[in-house]
Amino acid sequence: MDLILYQRDDCHLCDQALAVLAQARAPEFSSVFLDDVPELEVRYGKRVPVLRDDARDAELDWPFDEAQVQAFCGA
């Protein structure tokens, strides 16, 4: 599993997503910020935060809750 959280600087939804990921005890993930990355802005700009599993080519869009994160991560 290769998890990435796509997010923005100063994003209250992203802060909420981080709290949900902590509550769900999500596996380790990388944070990628869209700011100043035009390719990512086009793909994720209106959807952030987005949790992506590169290994499975799967994405979980916000809003998500603890149970959804656990199911997405296979817990």
C-alpha cells in the first residue's frame, strides 16, 4: 500500500481529513500539496483532500469517515 494524501496549505477540510486518518489509525502516508503544482491542481483542485493508494490505483474523496478509511485501507 502506497498512500498519498493530496491536500492544500491552509485547508480546513484537509485538517479534518488528517484528524479522521489519525482516528482510523491509517497506515503511514505521504502528504502532497497541490499549491504551485499545475498538473496536480488540474487533477485534484476541486476534490481535495483526496486519499490515494497508488498501488491499487484507487482514490477516496472527501468527505470520508473513520469506517470508510479503514475499509479503503483494508483494515
